[in-house]
Amino acid sequence: MDSPQYRAKLATTVLKLMEEENARQVVADPQMMLYTRLGDEALGVEGTESASGTPVYRHAKVMGHTYASLVEEWYNGPNFVQRFESMCKTRGNKRALAYRPVIRVSKELVKEPESGLERLFDITFYDKTRYVTHGEMWTMVENFGRGLREMDITPDCKVGIYLETRWEWLVSAYGVWSQGMVLTTVFANLGEEALCEAFTETSCAAIVTVGERVPSLVAMMQRGAIPFSIIIYLGPLPDGIGDATGVTLKAWEDVVKDGALSDKPVCLPTNNDDLALIMYTSGTTGGSKGVMHTYGTMTAGINGMGGRLNELSGAVEPDERYCCALPLAHIFEFTVTNVFLTRGCWIGFGRPRTLLSTYAHPHGDLEEYKPSLLVGVPHIFDNYKKTMEASLAPRGSLERCIFDHAFASRARYMRLGMQTPFWDRVVFAPLREMLGGRVRSMFGGGSPVSSATQHFMNTVIGGFIQGYGLTETIGNGAKQLVCDLEPACIGQLEMACELKLVDTPDYKHTDLPEPRGEVCLRGPSVFKGYYKKEELTKAAIDEDGWFHTGDVGSIADRGRLRIVSRIKSLAKNAAGENIAMENLESLYAQVSLCVPNGVCVMVHPGRTYICAIASTTESKAMVFAQEHHIAGEWPTILKNPEFQRAATEAFRELATTAGRGKQEIVRHVQLVDDHWTTRNGIMSAANKPHRRAIYRRYKAEIEEMFAEHGSQR
């Protein structure tokens, strides 16, 4: 009875019955019905086309006088700090923030999702969740601000935050603004050279950090690498901190306590043209730069992002919550978190590593907080996809046949504008529980999410969109509309954002089938310049207020924006063809061998083919070898010619399936066992590869791949 023929017949019968039941329950998707009737998403303003670029595009609903009044309202209306105070006082005892104290981090045997092998990993053990009300949050904001004043820090001073994401980051930021001071933010993993540059440029009166970083900051101050300033620290100081001569150290809690006893008045900002923020970028495409924003640009940016996220999320639900885990020092997470606070959600603070339950006890952040919307960068969503796929039954089993059939069926119905409640309930519910069970929509940003990941998340969860924005625009630019299933487009402009494409040597607004050029943005959320970098500012913002982003885009049907690549990541091969390296790296990162953000594509001006360096791990490599019946041991297997051929073929097959041109398909791939990090200079603080550092580190391997005899390897 258990013959292959019987199992095949059983599977056919079960799938037929389930498909029939699904067909009986399918219903029209109201959001898709609205989307198909929408019409143009953006329109060109008549008479604005030039000889070197497209017309100026605006959101289709805010043409003419409506746009001008919106710009005025968003920039000059009540600013985000004033609104934050009002919100906290109005909501009083309602929940605002949540966090889980860490009990310990210890090595534990865990079954790795991809390989199924038990290995030692760092597991974070969490205590019970603690909550902070709006009233308590605002009291701490006021007290932290007053505590700064008690240390003789005046409103014209700058205060730096050098912290990972945690609830105290948000309270500290608003505490700084509650006294009209300027906030300076840096990534917590910023390299020392960039860190010194940021704190030297800004001469912060105080720096908020964690105890473990105090010794390195003290050492930098004492050797003159950065100016002396007060160090406000969270958590314990390390044992044997050593000589801290000349440096004032103050516990964060003591600053708040001192502020509670202070009679200094709260000094909320009232002039929206005043400088509010200097946010240092990660330095992925060059040196780190301090992006200057006023209270007006930040308010306009939060309004712009808020409009789109509220459309995505739908009506506010009772007890709605959001999980904040990406760096708050990145404009993406900072803006989204503020939007959700304004929306009335409470914010649960997590960590990227413990979002899922694999490396967290008793469970992950998403299972604890159960957010309604997920926000992430590509490697976060790639990890969700891989973890979900690893939890599926093995191929060939009846359970896996049911999943594969349901996946294809739901994808087909989605394209027809239909919902599939049967498949959602019977097949996809366990996967949705891995993300907390309440997710209605997802928003990807930071860089392009691969089409494979977007399709998977859209099918299993639903409501996935991508967006485009920059630190310089408070994340404003363009966002996909719900039910726009085309992964290559990032959609509709924000309502107070103007766009035009300007010709470059290789991309013209006269190109067919779509006009192309450098993306230029203008509007009330555009930054005021790079701090103490006048020449860079002049190069970025022209005399008409247009911010030249350095990104190449095109205008698709309905006025949707499509991002082609960054100008700096375009390289010409020997045939004169432009290769968009970042886009290809995002694609090739889907190969099972690769770690997230672990691919660097190489283009040689004297060759018509491309190559790649890719970082892998023991578990990924050995699982790949086992699947391809290749014998060997780690790490020597990476030099095995049979392994190298199989790895290269996996890259080539992926690109071919994705419809890439011959010039975009790698000829050679070199797998390396190095861990790419910010510490060794390979990755930027935004977790993107530093191309020049990779070129230097793997110079010999790159030259070998591009050698004339390389094609005979």
C-alpha cells in the first residue's frame, strides 16, 4: 500500500480535493480592485521638460496649488517634537514602549535552520517584557533634557548618540530636542576613522553610549583623536576601566534623576528652520557625511512616510504594535518608528538576530510583540524566507506537495485579484505564526529586495511593498502601492515630493521604452546640506533646490519610478555595456551558498564577462556539497575544482532563470570563508560591502579570474 504509485495517487486526490475547497472559498481582494482602477500614480507637470531631462513629476493627486499648500503645511506646521509632546500628554497611561531585558547570552546547541545540524550558537535569554506608558516616556524625555542642562549643556550645543537600537535611544533623542539642542547620530558599528571624523566635526558636548564602549571613547579623547566631552553611559562600566583623567563619566539613569530635581524649563523648538539633526551616513559609497535636517524637513519627511505607511497598514487596530529592531541611527527605522508612534501603536524593541526564535529564549521578538507591519532591509527578509523554507517538510513528502501546490495556487489567484482564505488558514498559518501571527503588511527598504524574496513573502504573508528614499530626504521618495506585484518598480511618489530624471552620459530621458536618467528629488523633506562639507553640498543640491541622488532611475507606466542602479555602482565592460553591480549582487545573494550581503560583483574594462567574490560559511558550503555529491572538508573544499564548478553553475542558473543578459551572468565565482564585518573594513555600517576594500583584499583571486587563461579553468 506504500508504493510510489499509491503515494502519487494519494497526493493527486488530496490536492484535487483541497484545490476544490480553496476554489469555493476564494473572494475578491478589495485592495486589488482599488489598485486596478487607480490610473496614473504620478504625472508630469506641463511645460517643465528640458533638453537634458524629463518633466517634473508629482503625485497625481497633488498637482497645482494643492502641492504648494501641502509643502507649506508640512514644513511650517507644528513640528514633530511639539506633536510628540502633545501625543504623550494626550495618551497618558496608554502603552508606548516595550522591551525585554537580557538575562544572559550563552553558547547553546541549536539545530541550524539551513543544514539541520546541531551547532553551538550564541543564544539570548530574555526576561519578561517591561512596558513604558506615554506619560512615563514624556517624563523621562523632560528629565533627560533637564539633566543635560544641569551639566551646563546649552541649547546651541550638540549631543551625540552612539548606541544600538533600544528604547533609551528614542528617549535620549527627544530629551535632546526638548531643550532645543542638536542631535548627532552615528551607527553603533561605525569604524573608528569615521567615528572620529563625526565627533571631531561636531564637537559634541556629550555622547550617549553603552558602558562597554566608554574605554575606547576615553582613549580617543586622551590621544586627541576626538574632542573631550561628557560621556553618558548605559549599563555597567567594564572592570578596570583605567585612567579616565579629563573625561566626565555619567550614568544615564543619573542624568534622568538629576533632571527630575531640576527647575530648568522645557525649551521645545518653535522655529522649524532651526537645525535639529546631523545624521552620519554609513559611508558605503565614500566617506561618512553628516546630513543636516531642520525641524521642518524632519516633520515633512515623517508626514510623507506616514501617509504611505498608513495606506499600507489600513485602519488602526486596537492594541496595534510595531517591532523596532533596525538601527535607529538609520533614517529608515527612525522615520518608521516615529510614524507608528504617531499612528497610536506601541513600539516593542528587538534585535535583528533575535527577531525569529532560532537564537532567542523563550522565543523571538516577533513572537513576543506580534507586530501588524514588518519593516526590513533585504537580508532580514531573506532570512525570514530561508527560515520558513527550512521549516517545510522535505521535498517528495505529501506535506511538501501540499505546500508547493498551495503556493502556486495562491500566487495565481493573487495575480487575478483574489484572496485565498482556505490556503491562508490551512497551509500558510504556521509560517505566519513564525512572524507573530498578526502581520498584515511588509515594507522593504535600504536597498532592493530580490524578486524571489518579494514573491515568496507576498505569497505566504501578503501585502509586501518596496520603497525608495534616502537619509537626505527623511526616507521620502517613492513607495509601491499595495497590490503592485511588480518587484522591479518602487512605485508612487510621496505627496510632497517632486522628481525629475536628468541625463547622464549613458542614460537619457529620450531612451525607449522608458525615459532614464539620474534621479533628482525636491520637496520640503530635502536636507539642508552636509555638515562642514560645502563642496559636497554644492555638488548634491543645485541652485533650484534639486537633490541629485546619484541613483539612475526610469519612469515606468502610470508614472511609477523604477531604480536602475547607483551611478557609482555602474561599470562598463569591454563591449561598452553598463553593468549594474549592486542589482546583480542582490540577485546573486539568493544562491544558498552566500551569506546575506555577501556577494561582490567584479567588472573588468578589458573583458566582456563578469566574475564574483562571495562569502560563505561552513554549514552553507557543506550542505551545498552534500546536495551536489561532492566530497571534501571545510575549508579546503572551497578550492575543490568540482565544488567551484558547481558553485559557479548555481550562480549562472539563478541569473539565467531571472532573465539576465549574457553580460550579467558570471563566468567565474570565488567562494571565501572570511567573515565580512565592519571590524575588518569589508562591510559598511549599513551592512553593505565596501567594493574597494574587497578589491584590495582579494586582488590575487580577482586577477586570476580575469586572466586570459581563466576561461579555461
